Amino acid sequence: MKGEKRKVILKEKKVEIPLAKEELEVVGKQVIRKDGYEKVTGRLKFGADFDKAGFLHGKVLRSPHAHALIKKVDVEKAKALPGVVAILTAEDVPGRNGFGAIIPDQPVICGEKVRFIGDGVALVAAESEEAAIEALKLIDVEYEPLSAVFSPVEAMKPGAPKVHENGNLLTTVRIRKGDTEKGFQEAEVIVEQTYSLPFVEHAYMEPDVAMAIPHEDGTITVKGPMQAPFTVRRNIAPVLHIPISKVQCVQTHLGGGFGGKEDSSIDIGVRAALLAWKTKRPVRMEYEREEVTLSTAKRHPMIIQCKVGAKRDGTLTALEGTIYNEQGAYASLGPIIPPAGGTHAHAVIMLPGPYVIPHVKVDGYLVYTNHPYGGAMRGFGAPQVNFVHESIIDELAEALQMNPYDLRMKNCFELGSVTATGQVLDQSIALKETMRSAADQFEWFKRWRPPPSKEEVEKVEKRRGVGMAIGWYRTSIGTFSDGCGANVYVHEDGSVILHTGITEMGQGSHTVLAQIAAEELGVRIEDVRIVVPDTDIVPEAGPTVGSRSTTLMGNAIIMASQAVKASILEAASEILGVPAERLVARNRLIFDRDDQTRGVEFKEAARRALATGKRMMGQGWWAPPRPSFDVETGQGYPYFVYTYNTQMAEVEVDTKTGHVEVIKVVACFDIGRAINPILVEGQIEGGIMMGLGYAMMEEVLLKEGKVQNLNFQDYMIPTAMDAPEIVPMILEDPNRYGPFGAKGIGEMPNIPTAPAIINAVANAVGVRIRDLPAHSEKVFHAMRGRRG
Amino acid sequence: MGVGWPRNDVSQAVLKRKTFQKGKVMRDPVSKSHLWKKPCWEKYFRVKTPGEAVQILEELQGESRVIAGGTDLLARMRQEGFGVKALVDITCIPGLGEIRSEDGLIRLGAVATPKDLSQSSVLREKAFCLAQAASQIGTPQIRNLGTLGGNLCNASPAADLAPPLLIFEAKAKIAGGKGEREVPLDSFFTGPGQTVLNPSEILKEIIIPELRLDASATFLKLGRRKAADLALVSVAVLLAMDRKERTCQLIRIGLGSVAPTPIRAKQAEAFLIGRRLDDRSIQEAAQSAMRESQPISDVRASSQYRREMVGVMVERAIRKCLEQLEGKDV
């Protein structure tokens, strides 16, 4: 019986029926991380740990102006400095002077004008880092400052300074469903509010590094911590004016990415490649922490107006929203990649939340300003809009005098629900179950009380409160180009090599992908080795983003494994004299499912397969069902499956100082299938800490376009001491399209945390924070304002 | 805190490496090229006596700096981009890191680390609030590396060790070319980053009296997060009272982060002395401390919030001392 289902899977060459847990050997088990020992013992080399001998040192001269014309760049004095090998300005770029993850609108070296403080104006390569720094000081740049614009609302006004020639409005995305006018007429209670979200820095521990090595045959290798090596390669080739096939990008182990190294690795990689190309020598670049904060992408700040209407019984009737999404100086990952890719489209699609609302109207404007730019950061536009819909639902609950849990339960998605984009959710949706499980664990109904009056708050020094938030998040990126490939090689000793372009950046993807390969092939996890992504070797995989790795690459790996496994089973069939269809491979053994005493070792079969000339490699390519989305009406099926989550938080607010302490967070997820439960819990705990920082302390402070908190003395992120008790919970409603039923988990955990905490603060002391972060001073002033 | 080279066993390891790997490129923790603007110095002296230090400092008048833990100095050199001719490392002077108690006085060596202070049995017994303050400085790495002297000589208004030392009326023992002198700590700080030390003097020791048996002291720090943060406001309070009358016999209030230097709230103290300790008098003293503070606005908080918090924290610190006194069976 055990082999029965596996046979189905082998024949269909596609996992459509998730296997029961007890039948799995490797998947669903808490195996040890592939990179665990090297990381905990400190032996693993990160980008900055590689030997610097033989490398020139590259540096970027950065603009001190937020918006200015470049009149003259005088490099003579700097060139004369001993040790300086090259100083490059805009005219030295052989090909396209621009890069970007979607639109190449950011100059490698600015020629005509600079658009934010930190823009690159010249590049230096020198024999020593000291000489490179000295040379930067000697470059003389003459600027003509222009008036600058620092707010998306201002930038949309006629007559605002133009950041780019074609105007400041980069993209508009809308949703039109039903008739909101009618919806609000039907409503008996309407709540309307404006919320604002700050720029947030990823604060990955490892600053960016790139090592570029030119070769005599006209090819070039660039190494560094890259979250998306293929995107880096795609940008380097046109800048150097060479075909993509001549550029090799090799990933070094990432010390954190969170979406940031999708962008920053292009920035530093392109510049290092250019310096190496021009000097014909290996060049190494390393950004200081301050440079990372100053010049690389951040989470988009947004100003969001939202209006929601409901009947007395809590049934939602309409939602309207306007998003002013600040792109900053360059497009980065903001604009649309057809049909529904890019941060902005995702934010618009997610604004109505996981609720059934008959009438929806959303207008989202993505606008250039002279600030640093917004890009991908864990959640990709969703943390901002989730904060809005989860705050306003709580405000609506208060207006209706309902328990916010009941209001959510009444309106949230379930099997068969239709989203604001008209998508029917026809599988793998256990949102309501996550609410029920979280509520049981948290004892929501015992703990929730209506918010207190002013007098009640003033009576005590500390007050506790509880809050909740729910969320949904896509798996995949909603573009037509979401395919990814894998190669699996089996060797005659039974060991396996897996080629995948998905990058390991701490999230554990390589462990999970190796588990999938081991399970499918019938070997042990330690038999599978994953090579570090190298664009010369591994097939195109797209970027490691969008919580897509496990699901999309997992399917490609299953296909590749099945292809090579067919040879192994054929060889085993020859040895055993049993038809291949009857053979089952598990735990390094291949046996007859009808007579389990008849079997052969996996490596024995592999040896015969090679000796008899059978295929020893398998290839797989998987792309999700084709997405659809219309940017004018917002209708379509943008993403093929979603992860669902409920979070509940308890906080204690110091009523005299405004300090908020998060006591406990319970977080329950429907992730289809946990391939490695302990890694899932790691993602949940880390994500919640990131969401806690977003709620309470993280904010890039800007003054006239200049970042005020460049390093970790001033830029606050939570420490272990700020961590609450976190209870991660996993539910599994299998995804029909996922390997073993899996969906993505990477981004979801950090999304509903901020609104859950802010709702808990409102529940504790009766004040609502509508602009993050809710640091002590802000909460203090809000309470004082309430005191009048 | 002072910045610099790793101390004790770590510095020994570095020294050894220096000897054995002569000619090789040093990958020392300081000049490793992670620096925005590189701190630089021509010479590095590791002295064995205070006299030696003073001599070098005098010779290189104004162009040398004392270095201990280096956690403040190197960060400043990097941020402000200045170099010096020489760094004088005083962490290897024998006895300069000792903490001892004699004749009712506690002597704290200038290069004792916050970790030493927080774990010292002498302090935990006789000046607990100082150990408390030391345990809240920076991160474990900074607490292992920084020093008491660095924390004070860096003269940050936010120096965590200053408020508790102020309420103990600590004295600073300073060694210079003309011999040693003692300065009360409340006249030691002259402004942000400035002290009474002249360029050729070093801070040798801090001397505090043991806490009176019938007194209680406490330290409270308000930060933006629970650890690894500079104080927005820090408060240390020392209190003794007449137990029958509940009148205040002795009160000292030290404030950090709310003026150009760490300060004593002397008007609040004067107000409270001899008064009955009740809600009203405590609140009025807190109000007075608020008026005495002159905080600034910066990226961390506004001056208005800091001033409000002086009131809250002073009130809380006094109440905490009262609680402790009520728990004592003296």
C-alpha cells in the first residue's frame, strides 16, 4: 500500500497528491542544516573573508546633493596620487550607463545629474584602500544644485521638480470591483483614516562585497553575496557591452539578504565589474555599513488613505484606498513586471486584505522623489498595506463595538472566496483554522477586553492589552518569467549533486531543497550536495524572492529527480528481475513493493546504470500556472497560491513613559506542508522579530534628503533582549501545486506582527498609532494628547 | 568608553602574533579595512607605569591620546576622521584595573571594565547601583573591552557610570607631570567630551565611600530598546531617611543624558532634604529635577520628551529607594 501513491506520482511526473506524513523519510523531518556546522563554528567564509591579495580596491564617490546638475568632474589631482590605478566617470562606461532590477534607470556613474544623496559620481580603483579613500577626497566635482522633492504627494503636484525626465509618476495601478459608491450607501458604519509607513533598512549583518575578476578570453567573473545572481548577470552584460554568456556570477555565502541583496548586489557588482573591465585587473569592493544605509534600497515608505464600510452586523460592504508609494530616486523593484510583479502592484493587490468585500476601489501611485530608493524587503509592499487593513479593521470593530476577532471571522477568506481581483480561492486555504488555533492557544476570548477609558489608563503605571492581525501572502512573483530549473546528477557511489540557482541566505533553502531531492530519489539527506549558485553552471532559477524557492524550485527538483531516478530504477529492475513500476526507492534501498525482501542498494543500482550507459542526470523546469492581472481594473489571477497567517500579541505599555513591551506573540500559519518544521519555526521567529522592529523602532530618519541614522548606534533594530515569548504554530492544508503540498513561508511571518502589536497598544491604553514606528516618545505624546 | 586594542589575554594573543608573524600583513582588529574613515596613528605605546604614560603624553604634547578599551576613541576617530601621532595604551599598568575596599573607601582602578564592575563582589555588596549601571552599558563585547576611565574621560553626557558615581560623591585621582591630584567628580566634567584633564594627565582611580548602612541607592536607565542602547535619560538616586518621621535625611540625585554633562539635581535635593517623604514631596522634587535638566533634541528623542522623562524617572528612582529602605531591617 505504501508504494501505491508513489507509483501515481512517478507516472504523472508531477506531485499532485501530497503524501501522508508517515510515508515520508526526509521531508517533514527536522534534519540538520546543510550549512549548520560551518556557520556555528565560524569556518564558513563570507564575501569579506576572502583573501584580498592581488585585488585592487574600488570605491564610489557619492553625491552630497539630493538633486543637482553635474557641471564638471576634475579627476587630474586624484589620478596623480601614488597607488591610484583608475578613476572612472560617466564617459568611461563602455555600454549602457544604467542598471536596475526592473528598469535600468540608475546610472552606474552619474553624468548629467545626481538624484539623491549617495548617488555615484565617480569610481576609483587603487592598490590600497587608503589610496582609494584619499583619491576620493581629491576628485573635484562642481555641482549646480536643483530644487528637490522629498514627498510623493508633493512630487505628484504640477510644477514639482522633475526627478526623471518623464515626470515623477512612475506607475499607476488600480483595482475596480463593483461600485464602491453603492457599497458605502449600503454601509451603516464607515471608518476613514490615513496611515503612514517609514523607510526601513534591511540591516542585514553582512555589508555588501563584490570581487570582479576579468579573464584573458574576454569573460568576467563577479563573486559576492548575491540574492539574485541572474539579475546581476543580466545587468553587468549590457553595461560592459558584452553578451550575457561572457559574464559569470558566483554567489558567496550570504550573511542575510531580506530582499535587500537583490538590489545592492547589482549596484556593487556592476561597479566592481566595470572597474575590473577597465583596469584589466581583479577589483574588490566593500561597502561600509554607512554606505549600505545611505545608498542601497529600503522598504518603500507609503502614505495610505483608506475607507471601509460595513453593516451593523459587521458585514463589509466597501473599501476604498489611495496609496502614495514613495519610490525614491530610482525604480529598483517598484514598477510592474508584467503582469503583476513589482512591489507596487503587489501592494495594491494586497490592500483589501484577506477579506471578502463586494465593492473595492484602489488607486496606487508609485512616485519618484529625491530620497534613497525603495526596493524589495521581506513582504514586498505587503507589510505596509497589511498594517493599514489590519488597523482599520480594528478601528471598525471598535466603531461597531464588536470583538475584532468576530469581525475578522465574519469577513475573511475561506474555500471558494473571491478576492478583490476576482480570483477564486479554490484550494489550500486554512485562514479561519489559523484564527481558531491561534485563539485557542492565546486564550483570546478570555484575555480580550474592550479598550479602557482615559481614567482607567491614568490610574496605573503599566497596562496590558491584546491585539490580533491576520494576513495572506503570495508564493511566486506574479510575472510571466517565474520559471526555474534544476539539474540532478547521480553518481555511481549513490551520491548526488544538485544544481540550483536558488540562493541560501540563512533561510535554510538549501537544506529544504536537498530534503526534497533526497525524498524523491530515495537517498539520505547527507547524500545530496548542493553546489553554490554559479551562473556558468546552474540553470536559470530567477531570483530568490517572493517566498518562491521551496515551492517552485522544489517542483523543478522533483521533476529532475524523477528523470534520473527512472534510470536507476531501470538498472535495479535488471538486477532484481522485477518490473520497474513495482520498485520503490527509500533510504538508500530499492525494493519490490509486493515483496519487500527483494531489494538492492541504491548505489548498486547507480553503478549498474552508469555501466550500462543509462542517463545519469535529470533536468527539471517548473513554472507556476500563468498569472493574469490588468493594471487598469486590477482584475485577474496574479498569484497561484497564498500562505495564510494569524498573529496575536500581548503588550504591556508603560503609561508614564510610553514604552511598549511585547510580552507574547502567538502566530499560526497555513503553509501547505512544512518540509522542515524547525526551519519553518526559525523563519517564524525571525520574521516576528523583524515585524516587532517595524512596529516599534525601525525608521530611516531623513532630513532634507540626508539619512540621519547611518549606523547601528542610531538605527535601532530589536535585540534578543526585546524578544517576547513567541509561539509558532504550523497548520498544513496542502497546496495542490506544491512539492509535497508546500507553500512559501519566508516573508509571511513579518507581515501581521506590526498591526497585531499596534492593535494591542490601542487595546491597552486606548490610543491608536497610525504612523510607524510606535516608539516610546510617540506613544507618550499620543497618550498625552488623549489626556488633552 | 575608551577604545582600542583588546585587553588582557586577547591583547597577549595579538602580541604573540606580532612576534611570530613578522613581515606578514597583520589582520589586527583595529586597522582592518572596515573603516569609513580610517583611524590612524604612527606609534602605539603599551606602558607599564602611569609615569611612563605621562612622560610620553608630555613629549608629544597634544598629538597623542590615551587608549584603554578603545570602544569610544576608535569609533570617534573613524567617524570624525582624525589621526594621532601616538596612542598610549594604559591597560597593562599593574593594578590599574583593581577594585578594592579599604578603610570605608572603595577604590576603582581606571581600566576596570564594566564587566569587572558589574561582577565585583565589593560593589555588589557596597555600591550595588554602580554594578547595576555597569551591567547596562552597551553590549557584552563593549562591557568586556571598555573601561571605567574611558566611560568618564570620554565625557559623554550619556555615560552610564557617571550618575551613580555622582551620587556617591566620587573623587577622581589624576596623575600628571607635577604629581597626583584629586578632583571631585562633579567638577570633573566641563562639557560634552571635555574634562578637567590636561593633555598630559591620565585618570588613575575613582574613589567612593561605601554606602551608609541606613541608605539606599538605585540606578534607572531609559533607552529606546532594552539593551545595547545609549540612555535617553538615566537617573541615580541615593536616599536615607529618618524611619520614625519618614523625613529625608540624605538625598542625592544624579542625571545622565539631559545636560551638557552628567549633573546632580541639587535644587531637587535641597527641596527634599528634611521633608517628609510622601507622594507630594516626591513629585515636587521630580518637577524640580525636570526644571534643572537642559536636554537637547537629537535623532533619539526630543528635548521635551527627555525633560518629561526626568520627572518620571526621578520619581520612580526615589520610590524604589524608599521601597528598598522599607525592606531593610536597620
